[in-house]
Amino acid sequence: MNKEIAALAEKIIAKYTKGAEQAAVQGIIPYTGSGAEWVSSPYDGNGWWTGGFWPGLMWQLYAASGSDLFRQEALRAEQLLTDEFRVFSALNHDVGFMYLLSSDLHNRLCPDKQAEQDTLHAATLLAGRFNPLGFLSAWNGGRPGWAIVDSMMNLSLLYRASELTGDPRFESIAKAHADTCIREFVRENGSCNHIVIFDPKTGEVLDRPGGQGYAPGSSWSRGQAWGLYGFVISYAHTGEKRYLDTAMKIARYFIAHIRPDGLTDCDFCQPVDEERIDNIAGAIAACGLLHLADLPESGSEAPFFREAAMRLISALDTLCADWDPDHMGILTKCTAAYHQDGAGRHINIVYGDYFFTEAVMYLAGTDPAPWFPAK
Ligand code: GLY
């Protein structure tokens, strides 16, 4: 491992040793750091879609350091998340993010039957959101035809359930959603829509609103990153070349839009005079690009993908990381959505730190690879 990556991994572990101790004292699932304290999610308590990233971070740090502090903290958060199984109406397609990074990472790193059961419970809830016309229904609240590109990441939970049970139905659902995503979300130039609204009875496309991006037809950068990484993961699980081709197409588009300073705008079509950065998108894309670069199939493009990933990681570290040990959270300038600031604009947000850490730990050789087939 190169010395700079080793030093960066050590800095993350040191920063989060204090962070884990503080979260245990507060007894919450952190969403954002505010000074010396953590603050929990702005909506829906522990059922908010981001709850898995805290235990995911803890498992990443446990895998990297072996420190029991991180394992204990991951288990504390997992208990709060599995309590949410009792509130059916709060759970949506994001059970992937919530339980892959909690119960499934638990089971992968410290085999545990109950954690495996909880993972399969979550996967079955996700499979239950499948509309046989070919898509996963993302959200509740009277929107059964709304599908979103973010679900590409949650498909990992379905692939994982097929791996654990030997039942191919979960994987079939994942592939059906991925194929719909290629057909209806990914544009000719490699950019993606965030949301496609289908008629849930006929499958007809009714609308493609701008979602968390700037406007209809624009390119919300985190949506591009979910698509990029999500298709890399679908390729890893299935070996289907169309998923690799799609991942590469989105990757080229993403790379062409990285800012000159190496940071990521919130939307690649936002007005030029608008200062709106989303470092979470850069961290997610870096993970996807690193995996893409390591595939032999990337051939002569591999150095291009790797260089872009390293440029993103270096910019996050040097321009937007808060290494003050008395402040909770690392990455600054994370933005939840272009137009609504309720979940945060230009603040630290836990899933930015999660993907930044995942990218660094992947380079350091300790990433437990939660999205990928078990080795
Ligand atoms: N999956 C929701 C988001 O990226 O904000």
C-alpha cells in the first residue's frame, strides 16, 4: 500500500475513534457532525434511509483496525435499525443501504445467524417492492410508479439474498430493474435521470422529473454516481456485459464533468454562477471508478478511470476534509438535494464520510466490499 493512503487510513481511524466514542455517549445514529457533537437525521428518526451508513462506517473501521470499539458501535446501531422492521410504512427501497451495511456486514465479518435472518428479511421487503412491469417502486406515500436511479445500489441486497439462499428470484428482480434503468434512465450521452414515473398498471412512462437535481433533463451528480457504481456492482454479480458497458458510459460522462479543482458540483447542468457542491457524489464515484479501473475488461481505459478516482479522493482530502479531532465528521460541503436544504447543504453528511472511507480502505486493501459477492 502506498504511504499516503496508509497515512490517510490512519487519520480516518484516529478521527473516528473519537467519533465512535461520542456517538455511543449520545446514543443516536449520527447523520451529521456539528462541532463536538453528532446530530441525528432530520426526518423519520432511525427509519430515515441513511441509518445504515453509520454501522457501515464502523464495520469499515473494524475491518481496518480490529478495534472492538467499532464493532460494538456497529452492533449498537444495528439494534436500532432492526427495531425499524416493526414500522413497515417507514421502510422503502433503501432497506438495501440500511441492512447491507449493518446486519449483512455484521454477518460477513463476524458470522451471526440472526444478522443473516435480518438481512434476508430486508431483502424480502425489497423484493416485495418489485412491480412485474420491470421496476422497483422506490418510495411510499401514494407513489407506486416512482422508480429512481439510486435503487441501483440497493440491488446489492437482492444479489446478496440469492447468494445466501440459492434462490435466483432475488437476482432476477435485480436484473429486471437494472435493465429498465438502462432503457429508461440512462441517456445517450451517458448521463442519467434521477426519477422515472411509470404508470404502475401499464408500465407506460408518464414523466421524468428533475428529482433532487437542478431541473428535468439535468444531471444530478449523486444520481450519476449511484448509476456509475450501481452498474459496476451489477456487472460484478452477474457478469452481464451490458452492465459493464453502461457503467463505463456513465463513468466517462461523470469524469468529463469533474470540476477543475477535483470537487463535484451538485448538478452537472447547474448554472455556472451557482456555488453548489456535493462531495458525496465525488466519494461514491471514486469507489465506482476504482473498481472499474481494477477490471481487466477496462483495458486501456483503466488508467483513465484510476486517475480520475485519485483526483477525486485527493481533492476531498486536501480541500474539504475537516481533520480537527474536536469536530465530528470529516467531509464538508455535502449537499442532500439541489433545491431543498432540509437535509443539508454544504455540511458534513454521514454517507459522504462512508464512501470516502470505503474508497480509502479499498486502496488500503481492507474494504470488506459490502456491495460485492462474498469472496
Ligand atoms: N438515495 C437518496 C439520496 O441519494 O439522496
